[in-house]
Amino acid sequence: MDTDWEVVESGPSDAGHTVLLLPGGMCSARSYAEVMAEPALAGTRLIAVTLPGQAGAPAAEDYSPEALARDTAKLAASAGADLVVGFSMGAVVAYEMVVSGAFAGPLVLLGLSLSAPDEPRFFRAIIRLSSVLGTLPMALLKKGVPSVLKRAHLPPERQAQLREDFARNEPREMRRALKAYLPWLHRDDDRARQLCETEVRTWVVHAEKGDGDLTPHERATFEACDTASVVTIPGHVFFLPNEVPGRIADLIIEALAKA
């Protein structure tokens, strides 16, 4: 079944470069509004899409990162994307697009998790509990998002818009998606090494605190890799595309210049 994509687009249709923006879990394409509004990107065609089953988007038959990557790579090809930017789950999908050979890069990966230690223990525990308690842990996770959002450096009206998007998530689809994600996290595939071996130019971006992390091995692998750059955003930032859009725009411009 073909994916029914929810799309938000900005910039000229005949721009010299096209960038595909993949949001995180529970987020919609509208979560990239701050990045898309950056003046430095006014001449770039930006296409943001909501991943299947997230923020009320149509569900997927298969929520595994590999399956999502196959479908998203088809979209990237049809859109003529020169660069893919992914946040959190979107970064995982972008990663799989490249290591599978379905997309040749470059990539800007925001808040990427490559293994179980990169995600908080409580988050992994909630996913496991859903095997016993059904959708209840997902409903609690959904209920807790607004409290995290309150700590974001965003105007109240923008926080309200994002809360509306989060409220569109269906616990049943959250459970399906996260139960497919957890086994992927627990596979010991040395994913940092795999990404470096593709020789695709990649920027791996994390905040000092707030958006997950890399293991020491993953970080050392990327730092020793000729085609990867590790970028650390100072301070406590959870929603990277929303809270530091100017920095993300700078990285997009840098990546396109080296594409």
C-alpha cells in the first residue's frame, strides 16, 4: 500500500536544492515550522512530511525503521531530495535510508539514537510495559509530553500548536510504532561504523542535555570518521528543530554546500 503522506512545503518549486525534513515520533510535519521560516533557507525548497501513524497521520502496515525507510526513500526520490534532515525517529529513518543504499545522502541527523543506551531507561520501560498493559503506558506517555514542552524555549502560542499535534496521536498506533522501534534499538549492529562505511557525508547533532545521547563508542567512531561531523548544541534542548532553528538552518546550508 502506498503511503499517504501529510506534507508541508516551503520555498520555490524550482529551487536549486530540495531538502526532505523528517520529524520525530509523535510530531507532525508542522514541527519544522521554525526551521522553514529561517530567512537563510528562503531560496531552498523544503518538504516536511509526517511519518506514518504519528500526530494523527495515516497508519503504517509495518512500523519497523527499515520499512519506513523504504517508503520514505521513494518519496525522497520522487521529490528529487538532495539532503535529508531527520529528528529523533526521523533521524533513525534517515539513517536506515542511507545504510540500506536507498538514499545517497548527505544527512543531518538531529537527536539520533543508534542503540538502547542512547534512549532513557524510563522510555524503554514504558514500551516494554505496553506488552502487558496494552495502550495504557502510551496514553500516559502522551499525557506527559505537555510537561516536557513547557520547558522548551518557545512562545506560548507555539507551544499550544505543538500540544494540539501531540494530542492527535493515537495510543494504539504509538504502541505499534514503538514496539517495532525497541527491537531495532537492541540489535548490536555497530551502527555508527555502518554509517561511516557508507561514506555519506553526515552531521550528527545532539544537545549537551535533553535530547538523548551517543554512547562513547558511537561518538568516538563518528569523531574518527572522515565523512561524519559531531555537533553539540550547548545547554538543555529537547526539541532541536523548534528551539535552535537557526543552528539547524546553518547546518543545512553547510551540508548542501558539500553535497
